[in-house]
Amino acid sequence: MSGWDITPKQLEAINQSQLADSNKAELQKLGGIEGLARKLGTSLDQGLRDDKADLVKRGRALGVNHMPEPDPKSWLQLFFESFEDATLIILIVSAVISLAVGFYDDPSKGWIEGAAILAAVLIVAVVTATNDYSKEQQFRQLNRVKDNINVKVIRNGVQIELSTHDLLCGDVVVLEAGDKIPADGVYIFGTDAVSNEASLTGEPEDVVKGLLSEGGDPFLLSGCQLTAGACKILVTAVGPASQWGRIKAHLATEQQDTPLQEKLDSLAQTIGYIGMFFAVLTFIATMWQWYIDKGEEDDLVEQLLDAFILSVTIVVVAVPEGLPLAVTIALAYSTKKMLKDNNLIRVLAACETMGNATNICSDKTGTLTENRMSVVDGYFAGKNLGEAKSATGLDPSVWDKLSEGISCNSTAVLSEEESGWKVVGNKTEGALLLFLQDRGIDYLQLRKERFEQAPAQRLFPFNSDRKRMSVIIQR
């Protein structure tokens, strides 16, 4: 299906915060789940059509699944903001005074010292603005990828992996226990689905989800986690329109300094105060020396200027205002370089935390190994895997039942890529499907014939208590 006949306002009416009864009533007005799917121009079985032009239009009309970024500051804005630094203000004042006195005393060469100070201030402002601009660009790049994870989506009737940023209203998302819900949606199919909504509602109890037609709670909220069961949801709100997005918009804050940066800022401020103290002492000592030497009154202005410039020089040299900036730049460049090595640093403070680590406890799976599971041994109908590698090793009826059980008791799929088969879904289920695939058994055909086209009476998802998955099918 393509096209849609629903407005963002209508979608908002079925997605009001903590108004479940009102949301259900509005959903009923739209014709229930089936009516909502028709208005969204999607299919509950096939999902959205993978039509690029249609998807772009849909995103513009109904929203995209990422928060809008604040407008970045231009280089010119950062350049002018750099002049708000107290040290640069002192330097500019001293440069202006030096220029005025220099032109008065020696119009031909008196301006050189003041001009040199202004040139130095200009260079510092340019370097600061350039570094700040580069740092902001790097932080924006980091923010684009830190919340970007892949989810299982059905499009054109095929289950694929898609970035959460590419989700649209009308998509059908497949969720399993442990998955974080990527967008607000309505429950359309599943078994024993339970969601923890404490992050949004504050309620510690998990919420059981079910079909609207059966009186269940069909609304799943983004930012929450599916703690048990499995289900498919129809996406109804993404990005800023989702309940999590609305909260996030109110909580948006600027990038915070890391503990080390805060300590360095405090250190720089303390050193600055000490520098100003000695600068004042130097000014007093210089003027006192001039007074003892009985300087002429005509030289008073020049002496005051020289003493002032000397004091300012002490302040400029003493204050390490570049130290916090240097650390910030180093951290930003480090995170970018580590990202190239597939190490994503989501929070800058993590760099400091890991710097203080004395012991590292590493997870083996996916870190020290390839995160790919495979069937290496088994015992089927009195024979071990070594004897059952070919279909002749087991009775055909045993292979048939085994293949049927593996195909129907899994929600994972295999996606063929250049590097080989990629498992989309549970890794253990994927290993069992590869076990069938290597023996020339089409699990998709089996799943379609024995499960999808037959009325399933009951599906029991895998959980840690039962330690198995099972399905009851009417023959």
C-alpha cells in the first residue's frame, strides 16, 4: 500500500501521555488497528513499500525519528564571542591606551607596540573561534551516531534491519524481550509482551500489552524496554512527536564539561587570581621605584602606561586560559580517532574514567570473539551430530520434525550479504537456521507452510524460566 489519509494531529490524539482510555477511544474512532493501518497507507503483514520517493514524502508529512538539532553557531558568532574573555578585554584596553599614547609621543613609531598587542588579540580570537567551530562540528557528528541502533522492520513483506533514524509512521517493527522500543506504536501481534514504562510514567510495575479488540493495552512507548515476550508494533509517532521525544525536547541541555575540564577551569581561575595579585604588586612596585628615583611629572603618563602594560603582560603569561581548551580539543579528536577503530565514546567523561581504570573485565562474546554462533554438536534420535551431518544419517521423518521445530520456533531470519549470511534477530536462533541452511533445508518455506499459513493456537516465546520456545499449531 502507499499514500496516507491521516494527519499528525489525528496521530497525536491516540498518543496522549498517560491518557490510555482517551487514546483507546480515539483509536476506535479511526477503525481500530486495521483502520489505522489503512489511514497510514501500510499493511500489517507486508509493512511499508520500500518506495524512496514515498518514504521521503511520508517523513516530511508525518515526521522523522530523530530530534532536530539546534542551529549551529557560525564561525563569525564564535569569533565575536571569543572577545568576551576577560584577558582579551584587558589586552584590548591596554592596546588602545598604548596606541593613543604612542601616537601622542612618537607618531612615526609609537603605534607599533599597541598594534602588536591588537594583532596578538586578533590571532588568539581567530584560533579560538576556529577550534570552537571544529569542536562543535565533531560533537554534532558524535551525537548523530551515539543513539543510532538497528531495529528489525518489515518492508515489502521482508524483515530487514534498519537504523532507528530511518523509522517512519506506518512501519511495522518486530520486537523481542530485551529490545528498546524505538518509537511509539500500537500492538498488532505477539505473545506475552510485557513493557517496562518506568522511564516515562514512573510506575515500577511492568505493563502487559495486548490487542485493542481483546481489551488489552495496545500502546507501546518509545524509550521503554520490552522485558518479556515478543510482538510486532505499528509505528504511530516518531522523533519529537513521540512521548519520549516530547520529554527529551524539554530536557535538552548543552554539552556539559567533564570533571577534568571543570577542575582545569578552576585551576586556571585560581592561577589567574594569583597572576593578577602579582601584576598589581608589580604595578605598585614599578610606580614606587619611579617615585623614589624622583621621576619627572612629564613622564608620569608614560610611566603609568609602561607599568600597566607590564602588569597586563604578567597576567597574560600567568593565566593558562588555553589549558581547558587544549584538553577539550584533545578529547574531541581522541573520540573521533577512536570511532575509526569502532570504539564509540558516547560521553567525553568516559575517556577520563577509563584513564583511571586499573582492571578491565571484558565480555568475551562480540569483544574477543566474532559474536557468531554455530551448531557444533548435538544428539538427535539416538545419534550425535557427527553421524547426522547428512540426511541419510537420520530417518527422514526425524529430519522433518527437527526442521519444522527449528523453523517455527524462531523469529530470526538470514540475510545474504557479500561476506556471507547475516543473522537478523536472536543469535542462537540464527545458528540453528544456519544449521538447516547448510543442509539444504529452506527454513522460510517451512515456516510459511507449517506456521504462517496455519492458524497458530498459541506461541510461547523463549524466556529464562522455561528455557525453550514452543508453538501450538492446529492441523
